[in-house]
Amino acid sequence: MKNNRRDFLKAIGIGSGALLVDPVFAKTITDKDHKEEIVKGPESIFAIRNMETDYMVAGGGMAGYCNALAAARNGLKVILIQNRSRLGGNASSEIRMHICGSTALGQVWRETGIIEETMLTESYTNPQASWEMFDYVMYDKVLSNPNITLLFDAMLYDVKTSGNKITEIQAYCSQTEEIYKVKAKYFADCTGDGTLAALAGAEFMRGREAKSEYNEPLGLETRDDITMGNSLLFQSQKHDKPMPFKAPSWARKYEFSDFKHRRIHSWEYGYWWIELGGLENIVNDGQKIRHDLMGVVFGVWDYIKNSGNHPESANWALSWFGAIPGKRESRRITGDYVLTQNDILKLENFEDRCAYGGWPLDDHLPAGMDDTSLSPFRSISLKGPYSIPLRSLYSKTFENLVMAGRNISVTHVALSTTRVMATCATLGQAIGTAVAFCVKEGLTPRKLAQNKAKLQQYQQLLLRQDQAILKMKNEDKLDLALQAKVAASSALAGFEANKVIDGYNRDVQDGDSHQWRASLVNGEQSIELSWSKPQNISTVEFTFDSGLNRHLRLSGEASVMKNQKRGPQPEMLKDYVVELYKGNTLVKKEEVTDNFLRKVVHSFQSVSVDKVKLIAKKAHDDENARVFEIRCYA
């Protein structure tokens, strides 16, 4: 049997290293609606699963997670493969990096769409701030979608192509002894490392560009293959007695001077600057980098506990440490457009914009903890958010290969801002929606970017699904609300009723509130949309206020959690009623209690009505009713 196993793996081209994966934690693929057959060779116990789907997404980090959900919610059958047993990538319980993004601007630009829905759900569901519960929230959303087949611990190892198309990927799960051969119309590389693209032979970039290549001020005189490094994090807890610590022999030794550029201000969670690997092959040297990082983690903890410089740590003890490094950079897949430092600093408003970012240009120096005399990073803050074009989210080599996450088509300097997870999540939603749109319209992503009319339809679809696009408003011709008259029981000054159909569903820093607001101090308030003749309506959509000016991200770091509003957001409309009338006759009524989501869609069998009324009863912890947008569709 051992020989059969070895010979089988050899025959299909997998080395023994492919067996080193975690146990499976996934719903059986036979429960899902995909074509498959089980083929068992006479000399092997391994099952080969031949599967066919609309869309195959490789990588279940924040980009892949949002990508798969967006495509599935827009009608595609999706297979999502993840090489570990958790979704979320660097934000999962395995790595525990808090999600960063445009809230770094300190303005109003927290990302919306699927990432906002996820974080609002996590905050409501997870008052105990458990990382495993964040895993659960993502797992639940994916598993609850009938269009998604989730394959955990599936290691991508081969890609088949024909001409300028990818035809099949092959992945392997050791614990279930299965080979997955997946054919699809489209393939998404959300691996972070650009593994799918590299296996297919797609063009990709690596390292730091020279100034001469893109005229970037922060470019190098001569290009190199160096990247940013990987990090391992740890958490600790305080006890009611001294908790001694003895470092292992392999822990690195540190002294006071090593932390000149690296603050140790608390130790319940740390530290992003525990970083190594930028001077090595960030992928192929991963085993060595991981062990080296372990030495740094335990060396830093040894310094905190035993150097004498932090006596207040006496009662603290390690409670968790990461074993999977969080990556920042490896391959970047070349698209039709390469986003650069200049685009970001100019806040370029691309015609094919589909997402935005706002994290600083935050480049980490490659030596990391190998040279503590240097600052670990160089950060340049931005004045405002910048747009990201669709042309940076699909491969120039293969017409059915798209990407989202830190492996999109950007320079190294641009990557230093686009790489953070909230931005990656919006890129996932953007390209997942684009692929679904392309399949429906018979387009490729390239043709979509070139077709102005179809591009605008796609962008309007993104806006409808709460993906913000800079300097773009709702002009959806199918939205019946835009043709309605609006009236309210009352409104605060500057928050008039007609704001709910002005085309904007958030504060965009243009001096307008774009929101109806009315006081609930003396009781419920209402707002209604009416038409001069009956309309057939089957969907009513609301966008409420969730405090996008604040940070809302799970973290193990006390300072990050300190000023957050955990649980349901205080401004959120909690209890409300939707009523639909024809004349004075009530045709449809829906009551909602304990709402915590910003974007809420009410779908029902089509009814003929001439008035839609929202009765706001109570907010979670605010004296006002707040509504950004109301949409209505046939």
C-alpha cells in the first residue's frame, strides 16, 4: 500500500511535500451542485474528483472570500479552494492580523460592501472578541451560500492551459486522499503568492522596480528581486501571580538598543515589526523564514520578561503564538494596467475604477529583525482615497484569469498601500462581480473595461451592492426610487427626506450629508416614496448609517480596540417597518427587529403599489433615525 501511494503521487506529479497539510474542515463536495465523478484506479486508494463549475477561486483570504461571495451572489456556481482549514488569510485565527484599510485616513472612508457586512456581523456576533468566532462568521457566510463549494486544505499544484485560456486546475488534499481536477469558465488567483498564475505561465512581476521603469520617485536606481518580509504575531494574558519564562536555546537574544526603532508599549499583542524574509525567497525559503521568526518571537518575549526593562510584565504569560507567517509580498500578476505610486499620489480617477484604497505608502525594509539598527518601515500618508482600475485585476496573458489581493497588477511601491486586507477585500468583491457580469453578458474582463456602456452598468451594479466607487453616484435606470417623490414625517436641518434618492449612500466629504435624519425622541418617524401611477415592485433596499468614520476591526491589540463601538453600531436603525400601499390599501408589510446591517434588502413576490413607506421605530443607541439611501426594483 505504501508503494501504491508513493507511485500514485509520483505518477500525477506531486512530491511527498504535498502531504504536509492540515486536517480537512469542509463540507463534502458531494452535497453541492457540481458535475463530478469518482475514479479509483486499480492500484490506488486515491479518489480523483472531476469537477466543473462557472468560477474557480484559489485562495480563501479576505480577497478570495469576498470574491467567491460576490460571484455566487450574482448567480455563478463557484468552487473556492483554500490551502488551510480557515478562511480569512492573515485575518484568520491562525495569523490574527487586524484588518487595515482606508480608516487610516482618519476621515469617512471605511470600506463597505461585503467586508462591511462581515465586520458588522462579526462585531454583533462576537462580543467576546474571539478570533475563532471571526473564522465562524466567514465560514457561515460561505457555507450558507448554495452556489459555493468550499474545499479546505486543498493545495493547488498544477494548471492546464490551451492557447490564451486556462482550462483546468488540479489540487490535492492529503487528509481525504483526494485529487480535485476542476474545469471552469473563469479562474481567480487570490493566493497572494500568484501561484495559479505562475503555474499557468502568466506574466508576473517580482521585487522592486527601478525609477526608470515607471518614473516613480520611490523607485530604486536599479531594480532587484527583494520583497517585504513575513511576520509572526503573539498574544499574552495577565495573571494574578508572577509568571516566569525561560527562553528556549534557539530564541534570539536582544538588548535595549535593538528596540530603538521598534516600540514595546504593551505586550498583550505583538508585533507587526517581528519581520524577516525580505532578503530571501519569500515563498521557497518559507520553512527557514518561519523557524527564524519563531526565534524572534520567543527572543522578544524573553527580552520583555527577563531583561529587567519591563518589570510590569512579571504577571504576564504567553497565551498564543502564530505558526503561520503573515505574508506581505511575493509575485504580482501583470494586468493590462500596472498601478503606480504616481497614480496613487495623484488620486487618479480611472474611468474603469471599481475599488479604492487609502492606506499609506507603507514599505517595509527587507532586513527586518536581521538589522535592528534600521527603521523597519517607511510610511507616507495620503491626502485622501485613490481609485483602483479594473484593468489591474485581470491577467494580460490569459483572458479568463483574474486576480484580487496582494498579487494584483501594481508596482512594488504601489503594493505598499494596496496590500492591506480591507483594500484586498474590496478588490475581491469588484472582480467577483465583474466575472459574474462578464459571464452573463458574454464578455471578457478586458472587453468589459473597453466597453463604456457595459462598464457603467457593471459599476452601477457594484454601487447597488454597496461597493463604494469614488466620485460615482447611483444612476441605475432600473431603480424606481429615482423617479419617486419623497416625503417624511420630519427631518433635521441639512438631512432632508430627498437625500435618500440623491445618488449617494454615504458621506463623501463634499459638504452634503446625503442622509435623511429625524429625531426619535418623541416617537417613531417615517419616510415614504410615492409615484403618480402604480409600479410593480419586488425589491426594496435600504442603506443605513453604520458609523463609517470609525474603525471597526477585530484586533488583539488593546489600543486598536479601545475606541471601537463593539456590538451593533449605535447609529444603526434597529427596529423598523416597511409598508407598501396601493392607494390607501396596505398591500405588503414587513417588520424588522434588531437589525445590525448597513445594507438591507427586502425581496418578495412582485406587487403593484404606488407608495413605499419606512417607519423608523428605534436605533440601537442613538436618538435619531438615519437613512442614507432607499432603492426600489421591479
